[in-house]
Amino acid sequence: MDLRSKKEMNEKDSVGKITGFFLFRNVINGYNKDKNKPEEERKSIKKYGKLSLTLSTIALVISACCLIVNLMEMNVIGISYVVMLVIYIFSGIVISILLAIYGFVFGVMQCRLNRKSIGIIGIVLSVLAVISSIFLLVVMVI
């Protein structure tokens, strides 16, 4: 790889850091840097657990709220039913599962880095969010 192609790649990366994939890739690069730090510095890092806890909590709240509203059996017809169905599918299932998956990944990263309990709590919350989303899907089908 020559010098010119490395420079072009760096320019593309600085522009592309706006998107979610590149942000996630930057977090992975930061994790690799944190993993190579000395043991006493690694023990104090909690940022991946906090991120896991935040994402998993948001996913669980969204999914649980959609599930509770769906279980209240509101009798809606027409366009309101279609709108509610789209909200359930998009926010209660898709967004909630995606946030829970990211929360799970960050929780595993925290556990692999220094085995803090905040990572385990994030993993448990993300699993609960996925279960809640699956239960919402089952309730919607029934």
C-alpha cells in the first residue's frame, strides 16, 4: 500500500465518521486501545458498561411500553390501527432489538475488558429487552 492510498483512506474515514457503522468502528478501535492499557488503568474503565446499560435500558423501556399499550387492548379501527401496528413493529420490535443487540455487545466488551458488574447488568437488561420484543411480537400475532 503506497502513501497516497493511505492518505485517501484517512480522508474517507474522517468524512465517513458521521454514520453509525463508522461510529461503532471508532468505539471498537477505542476498545482495542483500552485493552492494551496496563491492568491498573483497565480496572477503572466503565464506559462500555455505561453505554451498554443506557442502550439496554432504552430498548427495554421502549419494548415494555409498546407491550403494555398493546395489552391494554385498545379498540382502534381504520387508519389508527395501521398507525399503531407500524409503531409497534418499528419501535417495539426493530428499534428495541437493535438497541438491545448493541447493548449486549457493549456489555460483553465491558466484561472482557475488566469484568465489572455494570457489563453483566447491561447484558441482562439487553436479554430482557429482546425477550420483551419477542413477547410483543407473539402478542401481536395472537
